[in-house]
Amino acid sequence: MTVPCLTTALTGPLLELERTLLKATPAIEHWFRGQWQEHAPPFYGSVDLRNSGFKLAPVDTNLFPGGFNNLNSDFHPLCVQAAMTAVEKICPEARGALLIPENHTRNIRYLENVYTLQTILRQAGVAVRVGSLLPEITQPTILELPGGKKLTLEPLVRNGNRLTVEGFDPCVVLLNNDLSAGIPAILRGVEQPALPPLYAGWSTRRKSNHFAAYDEAAKQFSQLVGIDPWLVNPYFAFCGQVNFKEKTGEECVAAHVEVILNKTRAKYREYGIRHEPFVIVKANAGTYGMGVMSLKHPAEALDLNRRQRNKMAVVKEGLEVTEVLVQEGVHSFESVEDAVAEPVVYMMERYVVGGFYRVHTERGIDENLNAPGMRFVPLAFETGCSLPNPEDNPDCAPNRFYAYGVIARLALLAAAIELERMAPQFPELA
């Protein structure tokens, strides 16, 4: 399998971390098996990783992944196998699933994701129909996709406490809509289980809660394998009551930027790292790379221009940003065709099923790559990232990708813990 060549630490400090993970493989896999017995993994998820050579860490975890079309099709059997496991846990008879996508009828790439996800579930033996939340979808509507593919959207129908489409009563509702705009009334009080649960959407979920759970999981994991938790865990802080348009709450942001920069500089000195640290400030809820900025000095948080304020003030669905996550920036020293790249790992249930590189030709190693102009390069994770050979050269694909899979699963475990803690807070959405 041909994959893009990594320029990251093919010789250098990261190999030391990779070797540590490879040598600890039996203990790591045993530990994960125990964790999954205690914490039910989300139905699916994707994790954005940053690989700086001296550090490998997650910077975002998405519970409504929208890029299944970017995965290498040769590895769809991994998705199918994982989907069968996930659906059977919730709906043993697996008689049917109702897939609810985002309202992106003009985004062809996203629609290809929906088509791919529907195909994966059908190959797993599940009848799947796609129900749209769009009010203008009043009858089955066929959308033409590249390559002669067709996707049919149908209007949702509420029959008592069951969510259906005409002539189809599913046993499970699969959400591929992150509910940034809130939870529609038609989804509330439905008796079929929703995967992920309604409270996993961005109307209630917060990134600060996720990284708090990740911090705990990373510390336990790092103790297991004998590494400094910082090598797999970015520092972070949280600021509430922020209003970028009215210039309020920015002192909180600047103060946390200074603290995190100082802590990061101390670590850089400890490890002899000569790069300039930076901080990412992002909306505490939301996706699509909206509401994100990179800062290298606390004063920058107080001197935003109008364009920067407008960019930070509103995210997807026009929602105002009132809370931000202030996170240690992790450089990305990976490249694909001379462009900065970062790996995105996809999982279903507790299994790694593939991934791709997010590539941006106009962004630097200390910038957010999830921005207009990005493209995706599929990659395959050998044997699902679960069967590395410690005797091989750590530069070979299975081992390098095993490290990605380990850290991605650690983030997925954090998401499982995060959702467990959220459930009692939102009993009406369970």
C-alpha cells in the first residue's frame, strides 16, 4: 500500500516515543480492553492529531465525523466489521437504521460522506434510509453524486415516540448531524436509541470537558507506559463569558495564553526544543475549523483587528461564541508533497478503521489546517493499527500508524468518559 512519505522524525525524538509504545504494546492493548469494558465507546469518531516530532497529541475529537468518503476504500471492510459490532450492541436484530445528516445539500463532498456511510452500514447488513431535517424535503429527493452515485433524502415522520420515514420503522437513529443549531423538536423524546446521543451535539457538548477527560486518561496511560504525559497531551485552559464583538473577556484569554506559553517554554527547555511555542484559541463548541486563531504572545489576544474579531465571534449555524478553549499549540512537522499535513484518524466503536492527511499548501506548521483551501490525502492503517511488529523498523508504516491509532483511541476513550459524565446532566436527552 502506497502512502505519503512522512518527513516527521524519521530520525529523531519521536522514534523514542514510538519505540516506547511498541515495546509496551501488550500492556497497552490489555489496558484498552479493560477500559472498553468500563466505558462504552461512542458509535464513531474522528481525531485530529498533530505530530511535532517531539510530541504526538490530539487537538480535536469529532463525534459526528463527516469524511468517510476520504478513507481508503480498500479498508472499508474494517468499517463494515466495526459497524456490525456497534449496531448489534444497541439493536441486536439490526433491522434498520435511520441516518440523519447535516443540512448540506450543496456540499457534494459531504454528501459523498453520507453515501459512503450508508454503504458501509448496508454492507454490515443493516437497512438504511436517510431522513432529512430540511423543511423543504417534503418527499423523497434524489441527489446526483459524482460517478453516477445517487443519494435519496426523505422527510422525517414522527409516529408517536418513534422516528420514521415512510414505510420504514428503524430500530436505531444514527446522527451524522452535530446539532450545532440545537436539538430539533422532532428528535426529542424518541424511544429509539440515538447514536451518538443527543447530548453529544455541540448545543450541549464542550471541548473543555473533553480535554479534561483526556487529561485524566492521558495521565493514567502515561504512567502505564512510563512517559511524560506532556508528550501526548497539550496544555489547555478555559475562558467563559467572552464576547469578541464587544471586546469583553479578552483579559481572561490573554492571561491563559501567557500561562500556557510559559508552561510550554519550560517543557521546551527541559527537552532542548528550540522552536517557538504558540497557543490555539478556539470556540469551546463547534467544528469545521471555525472560530480558531493562533497566538504567540498574550498581547495578541488584546489587539485583535475587526476581521479577527468577526472570525472569532460567530461559528457554524451563526452561533455566537461565548466560551473559548485556550490550548497549547502542537507544531505539525509532517508534510505531503511539500505542504503541511496532519493525520486524521477514524474509528467506529473501539476500532481504528482508517484515516487521511489533512493538507494545506497555504498554512504553516503552527497554524490551523482545518480551513478553506485544505485537501485530503487518503491513507491506510495497516491491519487497523492493532497489530504492530516491535521487531520492525519503527519507520515502517504499521508501526508509525500504530502510534497514531493508540493516541486516537486514547482520545476516543476520553470521549466515552466525557459522555458518561454528561448523561446524568441531560436525562431528557438520553
